[in-house]
Amino acid sequence: MEPRGKEFLARLQSEVLVFDGAMGTMLFEAGLVDGACPELWNETHRDVVRNIHTAYFNASSDFVETNTFGGTRLKLGAYGLADRTRELNVLGARLARSVCPPGKYVAGSIGPTGHLPDTFEPLGDTSEEEFYANFREQALALAEGGVDLFAVETMMYPEEAVIAIRAVRESTGLPVMCSMFFQWEKDQNRDRTMWGTSPEEAARILFEAGADVVGCNCGDGGPGRAAAIIQAMRGVSDGLLITYPNAGLPRIQGGRTIYELPPDEMAAGYPPILDAGANIVGACCGSTPTHIARLAEVVRKRRTK
Ligand SMILES: [Zn+2]
């Protein structure tokens, strides 16, 4: 394991670290159009991507993640960019690395492929080997570009997450965080993945697969549900937990997507997340550097208590 990755995990034994906020919605604000490939901006709009990383570091993020959420061959293939998989991931890692201050870290973002396993009838079309090869290829390229650890994220069902964790670990040896997307099933007041997995089951499965940090990100419930999910996971595990929820629900206003939680309102939801036992907090879709600055203040207050 690279020394920085080791140091990152060691620090979590005694302190809460702050992750970054949204990349995708920031790119849309900067002019990325629907249907365009966000990872291509690692080449065509390097300054934009770099400046977003810098803004998060300046807002007190202890680590940021690369602009490579859709960087698997399967995903990039949908844009006709499959043969640029290695290059776009290496570039993404280098951009974040180039602005990472000493004592802070870079996580390689790995999102779902958007495909289902061929064992899922009738929609599945992808073999375990193909999933594995996709995640291995992306992980190796991100490691080549200099990431310290990985953020396997927004996973919709455990099978794909487990293969991603294994592929990353076996090909790089770097620490792996893995977080899943949960929906709040309001009628039953419970949180489940789209395929019905509970937070408790997810924590057990992902830790068993070898993840160093487990949790939830994105989702429709904002900080309130993130606290409930972390509490459920904490009930079955004393492992390291992470959450980075969306800034509330999106709505369309004048052709633009607006998220309902401004920075102060969002930050007000973080003390219960820390009470529930989260070791890392950040924010997902709709959040900005200002959101991160506010929630970092909440974390800092706890640190000095
Ligand atoms: Zn999100």
C-alpha cells in the first residue's frame, strides 16, 4: 500500500475527515451539456476540473475525488470513447493530484457501469469477468495517475459493488471505500437500494468483500436519511463509515436543476450524522464548495470539543 493511503486510514482511527462535494452538477454549471461525456473534460476543460478540485480543497476538504465517475470502458463506450479509457482516467487522476496540498489526499472515483449481471433475468447482459475487467482497467489507470485510494460509489446493487471492490484491491492494493445509493421508502419509513438491499446487509456484504470504508452517497433523502442509514450500519459494524448525501431533492426551475438545500440548512443536518458514528462526511449532487465549507465547520467544532 502507498504510504499516503495507509496514513489516510490511520487518521480515521482518531478523527473525522471531510470529503468533497458534487463534481457532476458543478460541471453542468460550468457549461457541460446533457448527453456530453463528463470525463472528456479531463482533456478538453482541464482548468475547469482543476479549479473545482482546488475550490473543494480550499473549502476544507481533506480529500477530493477524481472526475472519473463514468470512467469504465462500458460507460465511455456509450460515447464512442472506449479506446480512451486508460488515458481519460490517468488524466483525471493527474488533475486532482496536481492541486492536492501536502497532508491531503486524492480518491479515484469509480461509479457503476450502468449494466446488470447476466444472472439478472431478463435485463442482465454483462458477465462477472467483464465487470471485473472494467473495474481493473479503470483502477490501474487511476493508480498510474497517482490516486491514494478509491471511492467506489453510487452503487445500485451489491453484486457489482463486490466485484469492483475485489478488482480494485487485487490490482492496486490501495484502500477502497464503497458506498451505495439508497432510496427512502417513505410508506415503510425505511431505506433500501433500488434492488431491495438494507443498510445493514450492504455494510456486511461490502466489508466482507474487503472494503476499508463503507457507506452511502447520493440518494433522495438528504442528510436526514444519511444519518438513519449510518446509524443502521453502525448497529451491525464497528468498521469505518462514510456518507455524502445529495443537497436534498432536485427540481427543475426555469430549465435549470436546483437542489433544495442551501449550505447552512444542509450543514444543520450533520450533527446527527456524526452522532450516528460516521468517520467521513461529504456531500453529493447539488452541493458546492460553500456546502463543504459549512459542514466542515460542523466537523471542526466536534474535533475541538
Ligand atoms: Zn449524487
